[in-house]
Amino acid sequence: MKKLTKYLLLFMAASFIGWLYEIACMELLFGVYADRGVLHLPLCPIYGFGLLILIAIFGRVRSGVLLFAGSVLLTSGIEISVSYFMEYAFHTSLWTYEGWPLSFQNRISLVSSCIFGLMALLNIKLIKPAVEKLYDSRYKKAVMISTCLVFIFCVIWELYFVWPAVTGAAKSERTDTSAEIIAEEEGNITPVEDVQPSPTVTPTPSPTPIPTPTPFPEPKIPDIPQRGMTEDIPDAYLLPAKIQGRVESISYNSLDFAGSNEMIIKNANVYLPASYDPEDDEARYDIFYMMHGFGGDAEEFFSNNDGMEKNLIDNMIMNGDIPPMIIVAATYDAGNGRRDYDRSEEEVRAFHRDFEEYLMPAVEGQYHSYADSSSREDLMASRDHRAFGGFSMGAVTTWFEFCYNSDYIRYFMPISAACWYYGDIHDAEPVLNTDYLISVVNEKKLDERGYFIYACTGTLDSMRGELDLLMDEMFSREDIFDAEHAVYYYSEGAAHELVALPEYIYNGLKVFFGKDGNSENKEE
């Protein structure tokens, strides 16, 4: 019993120290308090298990150098293994080292591994002897009883929250939707169509100089509070819908803007609603371009979360939340795959040229958006029916689209990252960036032409701090960024992970193209 309670105390002590470390990282790196404990307990169990493993392997090692080196290697191996397991088993990530120096695939960083090595020294050389001394003192019975009581409290606390979710006893109270009724009555799921490739599309060359467009009639201005919380998605919206659209893969010519500047072939995936008829030249569809985060690709948006984003769009259209529309999942990466962080940042900063000169003409020269052709004049004239959004590095891409391509885009959805026109992830320069965004508004006369920014993130998102600073600075310039032009919404409890993405898309698209939007198309 004495040995068991001693290891329980070591486990909880290491878990508490890990919790303090996680909070300190969030505060120092992002200026945000985020409770990283399990169900609001001041404990991070992975640190407790890590200490027990370290004690089992290195408990008798006397050399501090060997203990440090071995701990660095072991904790790095555990961290990267857990990262891969969570990604492939549950399609999620519990942490990211995006922007950290000496990192590998954002999964581990030599800096954090060295910190873990120091923490191992602290725990094994200081905490472990202190605990053993307690158990050899006259207070050992009180320590044993207190340890057991605290542990029992933690177990009861966990079961109180977790058991209802496991058994299905805790269910959210939602109004039934048609998709829910379909799922209950039919008892089966219509399979999602496979992605079908389409021929390579060569874009129409863009003439210069930039002409002055003839705009469509002014759309209605979104009328929502400037700050707020996102609305939960109805459960059934994440299941396959009765009426399903399809996803096509296209290839298009572009240039390697961040590299050799040579001609390359890039990929994009295009969602088409069920009502889309390629032979119907009269139909017109709003279009939303979506950009992935660091390490993603053009396949990500329609494949991650077990296809939840596609199910969401299908159900939103089927239930009339948004009109039938086209969704384009693109990539900023010239190689159509994961690159190192520095190269990815270069790609993000150059993507606005790919979008304007190649991607947008390729997509809208083939599919029926509101642009009558892929000419620059027609693409500019249809800006009221075009949106661009992205997650993490995709959000940085979105801010650059506002800086460079607001002639073509009216609606912007940056998710979980700030503008990096000045600075980067280490210092995003909120004042300088706000000044520049205002210069764009004034130079492009966007007040007259219309624009809307729907920025959003999670309350526990690791990138929330930099976005908070930017949005606070923007809202302080209320003569420019009032509620008619920019809003900021949080998803309660959401971290910097892909499973949070559907809720942002659900809320943002309703604001851009919802029942009060522009489109005249209706899904039958």
C-alpha cells in the first residue's frame, strides 16, 4: 500500500507540474490563459505517466547528463508516437509546434524536448527524493490517506463528467431537423461519392491594366453582434445527407512563385451541389475558397474528420441554411504536399498571385460561378458572390487575400490566426497590420464597394492570443472596422485542431450566404 500511494503521489505531482508548464507556455507564447488540465482539474496526466516511465527506465541512473539525454530521447519518442496515433486514429491533434524552432512536422521540437529533459531532472532528482522522504517520516500515514482521498476525488470527478458521455446519457437538447428525421426513419446512410478527376484546366491569361468592374446589386449587410460565440452544429448535420453533392479534383497550371518561378501543375478539389448541371449555362452559384493549415493539402477539407465538412455542406444546402454553392479546397504549396515551416510561410505570402492569376480563372472558367467568364473584368464584377477562408496558416493566407485580392473577394473567414503582413507567428504586429488593413480599405474604396470579415477561433486555441490582439486593435478603429464590416466569434472549448473546423464553417457561411444572402438558386 505504501509503495502504491507513493507512486500515486508522484503521478499527481508530475501531472500538476505539467499543468503549470502548459499554462506558462500559453501565457508566454500567446498571452492567453488556457486551462490545459483534464476536465478542469489542475492535472495533465501525460506528464504523470511520463514520470513513471522515466523512473522505471532511468530511476537508478546517477549521472545527470545521462538522465537528461535519455529523457530528451524518450519523451521525444513518446510525443511523436502519440501525435501520429491521435492523428490517424481520431483525426485530431492535441498540440502543435507550429512556428517553434528546430521542430519536426509540428509534432516535436528540440526546444520542448530539452525542457522535458530538465523537467525529468527536476522530478527525479528533487520531487522523487522529497516524496520518499515524506513516506519515511512520521507523517507517512497522513500523506498516504491524503493521497488516496485526492486520487479518489479525481476519479469521481472524471466519472461524473465522462460516464454520461460514454453511455450516451448526456445528449444535447436540439430541435429535430429534416436530416435527423431522415437518419432515424431510414436507418441507413447514403455513401459519399468518390472524388472524380477532371481534365486539366488552362486559365485564361489576365489582361492589364486592372479595369474598373461593374458590380452586381449591393448585397445585404450581415446584421450580427460584433463579438459573440458560435452556434453549435445540429448533430445530424455531421452525418451523410439524403441529398448529396459531389467532389471533383482538378489540376491547373501555375507558377512556383515562392521558388523557381517555373511553370508547375497544382491541384484543387471542387464541391458541386446536387443541383449543379454543367449544361445549364444560366445557373449561377456563390463560391467559397477554403485554405488548409500548415502540413495540409488540397485533399484535407473534404477528407478530414471522416468527411464531416462535406456532410455539413450537404446538410446545410438540403435544409436551406445556405443556397447551393461551390466550395473550392486549394493549397498554397507548390508541391501539393507537406513542406517545412519556413517554405510554407513563403508559399503563403506568395499565394495571392496563384489565386488571382491561375486558380480563380481555372475554377471559374470551368464552373458556373457568378463570373460570366474567367476574364479579370468578369471576376472583379462578381466579387459580391465570392468568399475566402482558411484555418491556421490558411487564415494567414486569408488575411493576405484581403491585402491583395479584395478586388475579387467580398467575404473573408480567417480562422485561428492573425494577419502577418508585418511580423510573423512570433510577433504579428497588431498595430502595424491594422494600419495596413485600413490603408487597403481606403485605397480600394471598400467602404463603398462592401466587404465583411468573419474572424473566429476557439476559447482554448493556442493561436488565440495573436488574433485577440489584432481584432482588439481593429475594433478600436471603429470608424473603419465596425460591426457592418468585421466581427469576431469564439467556439467554446475549441483548441487549435481540425475537429473544431466544421463549427466555424457552419456559422461563417450562414453569415456570408445565408437566407438573407445574394443567391437566387434554390436546392430542389
